Amino acid sequence: MTSLASARRPIDAMGLVFALILTIVVVLPLLVVAIWAFTDVWRYPNLLPQEFGLRFWGQTLNRSDVWSALKLSLLLSTVVTLASAVICLPAAYAFARMRFPGRDLLFFSFLAGHAFPKFGLLVAIAAIFLQLDLIGTFWGVALIQLVNTLMFMIWIPVAAFQAVDRRMEEAARDVGAGPLRVFWSITLPQAAPTIAAAILLTFVGTFYETEGAWLIGAPGIRTMPVLMISFINNQMVIQFGAVLSVMLWVPSFIALMFARRIIGGQSFARGFGG
């Protein structure tokens, strides 16, 4: 009966149309960039490349500035992610478990930077950083990227700490476990997978951050996304930018697939609801 009912279920034509449009809008540009990355010759008006190859991969990977930008991006992402974890995770635990005056206002103030046009906010911060001699420095870029991590490192961990089974914590206290032992043995293991996803998303988001790195870091700091933009703007050969784009897709794809298996779509919505 179940198979018969499912066989008679009407097809959602409108849903299929929207799904097709979304697929075309999202996938088609990515497909074109991927084709360019493995193309040696593609001249207008041909719809397909005349010659595929890896020539531009070799030329791109042989550039010293590519490897310098990659090392800098990895170092920046690691420093910013660690600093964000040290600052934000204790705050997330406090927001999830404690009640104190101004709690709601303070919580949403961490996310206020995402409620305004980002570039305008960056220009205002750049004016302050200019007075502090932080323009064009590693720590200037690290500080501006730290602001962008608050969404992941506050909202998601709050949901993780709220989802911990309180009965297990109470049972541990009943048998004599202290607060620190309860946290390390009960609370943290349950929240750890979601927190790990937040840390991973923070790392990837920092790795791909472009506007702050370009505005605050220029001209001395060139991350991978900034280098890719310079390749696209200054090189007449589009394949260089396409190769860097494909290189940048890999960590994002891996991180998002991993995070999707750990946290559901409701984690963001639940962020302050427990």
C-alpha cells in the first residue's frame, strides 16, 4: 500500500522548476570556472574549449607568490580560529547556561556586525586601524577577520550547550562530581561535535575572507582570495584565476560536508531559544 501511495503522489512541478533554476544559477558559473581551470585554449565563439590541459596548473603552482599566499592564509585562519575559540566559547557557555542583567542585549551585540553593510563597517574600522598603524599588518587583518567569526563561534556553540542533557549532568553531581568534572566528562563531550563544526566553519570562513583582508591588509598582506582577485584583475589569462578558484573550493567543500553531517539546519535558529 505504501509503494502504491507513493507511486500516485503528484509531482510538484513548481518545486522542480525552482530547483532547476537554482541549480542553473548556482552550478553553471562553477562549472564554467572549473572548465576554464582545465582549458589550454578556448576562443570565442566556440561553446566548448578547443584544447584541454594542465599547462596553467603547472604555471600557477610554480609561482612563489601562490605558495606564500597559501601559507599566509593558513596561518591567519589558524590564529584567528584559535583566538575566536578562546574568546567566544566561554561567552557561549555563559549565554547558554547563565542568567544575568543585559544578557539578551549583550548576546545580540556580538552579532550586530552582521546587521550592517559590511564594507561600510570595514571602512570605519580601517580609519581607526590607520591611527593605530595596523593597516597592512598581519595583526590588523587578524583583528578584522576575528569580527567575522562571531556568528559561528557564538550562535552555534550556544545551541550546542543548550542541547546537552541536563539529567546526565545532575546525575553526575548526585554521585559527587564537581562542576569542572561534570563539564569535562558530561557537558563537553556532548557539545563537542557541534563545537567542532563551528570551529571548522570559522576556519573556512576566515580562509575565504576577502574584503577585510584586501582593505586592511593592502599592500603588504596578500591572502589566497586577495591574490586570486589580483590574478583576475591584472592578468589577461583567465585560467590563472580559475585554477586558484578551484584550489579554494576544495577545503570549503570538505568542511561543509563535514559540518552538514554534524549539525542540522535548526542549529542557527535554536541559537538562543533554550
